[in-house]
Amino acid sequence: MTSATNSWTNWGQNQTFVPTKRQRAYSAEDVVNLVSSAAHNGSTVRAAGSGHSYTPVVETQTLIDISPMSGLIRIDPEKNIATIAAGTCLKDMGRLLWEAGYSTLNQGDTDAQTIAGATATGTKGSGARFGSLSSAITGMRVVTASGETVNIDESTPQLLRAAQVSIGLLGVVTEIDLRVTPAYCLKEDNTVLHVDDLIDRWDDCVEQYRHFSFFWAPTDASSVLYDLPAIPADHAWVKFLAEVPKLDENGSERPSIAGEWGNRTGHSHLVYPDISDAEGSGYVELEYMVPAHEGRDAFLAVRDLMLHKFPEELSPVQVRWQQRDNAYLSAQYEQDTVSISVSGLLTRDYHSFLKAVDHVLQQWDARPHWGKMHYLDARRVRALYPALDKFLEIRQKFDPDGIFLNNHFREMFDI
């Protein structure tokens, strides 16, 4: 994102810094040249896409904007693998894949991020039988600190597990190979449920629907924050998505979207998103993942905290499901998860509230979404990620002089 000065500010308006150099990369060759130049000059370097993270993951001296590197490069129809330029916005990616006859296996509820940024931070959607976007990665091209382009794929499984969720610590990604599936549509059957009914139906909803998630509202005014339909206090806006074929019963392709919001049927990449991506929305978000079998207890603990200790907080609580994977820094590493997220308003001191949620969820060894607010230190990171040393060993080989690090990462990973 560009302002009148050379400063960079993220989408959430809570992270701002002034890099010494800003450059746009239009090709993989540009990335190689920019990284090589930064390394030669002793400068740190990071890549930025849409700026959708709330954490200081982008802060650096040399900032590379990869958003011009956009587009669907190729599709392998035998393996159902799409190669996508790293700066491609998810919204554009969904359209391009659809036009080629494919869809992503799953997607989150916003589509403003780049594919490189979304996967580097572990972004995901919801569905107990589906993993994050990162888990669908089968390969990528990464420009390392030496200026070398390394091809990572399933023939190098340890490198792939490190690269799938790397927060940009291995280098600058130029291309991503993503497992896709033949194009499908989704049918919404969304509704409002009282929290008691929601708890009673919890297990059945997880089992029955391709995608089940919800926003619980602590107050009557909570729905306004995310532009959701009106939700009475202690009720939830529940999102049910079922997969339906691309063609209807008459053999005709379904329209892109049909029906009112909340009860739509249409192309998968258009039905998944349901959160406004307006820049500067006035809040920052915290999201942690807990083991799936403990998700209900964790949600109820956060609900109790908000009702009794933070009754002034408006934030809905969003709850979603994810399948386990084996990426070293993934929140789903070797465990199915339930994600729980809340937001803090920028107009007030949100840290007290978010830190209280963090404290409550620690009892379930909650792992964060790397692009959203969290309060992990080096001690907690080491305790939560069993494969941390494997990741750090690979990181050291890719970036021995630490040009892809900043203070945030040095402190969090004790580097």
C-alpha cells in the first residue's frame, strides 16, 4: 500500500513503518535482482502483498511489492495442480481457476489477500474434512538470501513442510503450486440460532456440512462490526455450506450467484467470502486454534469471559474447523483444530481484552494465525511447535545472515 510518504501501512491500519527502499517486482528475475542487491548492501528484505496481516511481519529495510506478479501460470489436468504467481489476489485466483474449470478445495471468508501472503501465514477456511490453503501447496519457487531460486516440491518433503507456512522466513516466493479440484458450486443455508441450540447441534453440524462456522454475538449491536445480519445477543449467525454440482438438474451451468445474501447458490469462490474487505475497518483481529475435540469448551470459556468480564466488548466470536496437516509452523500441525477469533476496536485500548482471550485459550495450548494479533514469546513458540527446530535448521540454510528477519521474528523465534 502506498501513501504520500514512503511509509507503509497495513490494511488494518495498526502497522506502519518507513522502509529505506520500496520496489515493485514484475517478474521472478526482478525478485532475484532485488534480493541479491539487498543482501550485497547488508539490508534486510521482506515481501508485501495486500498488507492483510495485523502483525509486524512485513517490517523491513527493503520492501518488495509482489502484487504485480499475478496470474494463473498453468494447470496440470492429470494431477489437478495449478501453478499461480505469488502476488495473485485470492479473488482473482478464484475467477481464473473457475474459467479454467477448477476450484480451490477450501477458502476463507475474505478474498483480498495474495496467495503468497495467505499461505505464508496459515490462512484457512472452515470444514472439518478440509485443511488450510497452505496444506494444498504441493510446491513453490523461493528466492533465497543468496539470490538462488530453489524449487521445492513433494520430492523434498522436509523443505515443503517448512515452506508451506513459513511467514516469509525462507525467502521471497515467486510461484506456488496448489492442489485444486474440478469446479463446484456452493449452496448456503445460513440461519440464526440461540447459543443453547448451537451447542446442542454442534457435533451434528460438524459432521453434516461441508463447511460449518458461526459468529456468536455477545450484544445486540455486535453484528455491525462485520456487516453481518442482525443477531440478537447470545445468538449466532451460523453459516452452512453444502457442495452442489457446477451444472444444475437441467445440465445448464449455474449462475455465478443466485439468491439473497445468506441463502445464495453459486460459484464456490464467490460464495465463500462473506466479510467486508473495506480497508481500515477500525479493528484488529486475534485468532487462535485449539484441538478440535476441545473447541466447544474453548468457545464457551471465551463467551463466559466476554459476558462477565468484558461486557462492553462488541466483537462477535467467530468459530471454524480445520483438518490437520504436517507443515512445521502450521496451527494444524498434527492435529485437527477449531479456530476462535475476536476483534478489538482501534478506538479503544484493545490489548487488555485480547490479552485476556489469549490467557483463557492458553489452557488448550492454542496456536495463532501468524498474520493476526497474538501474544506469543519465544518460550511459548517452542512449547507449541514440536517441529520448530526442523524449521529453524532449514531457515538457517536458506538465510544464514538473517536478511529476511526483523525484530518481531528475532524475538519470537529467539534467533
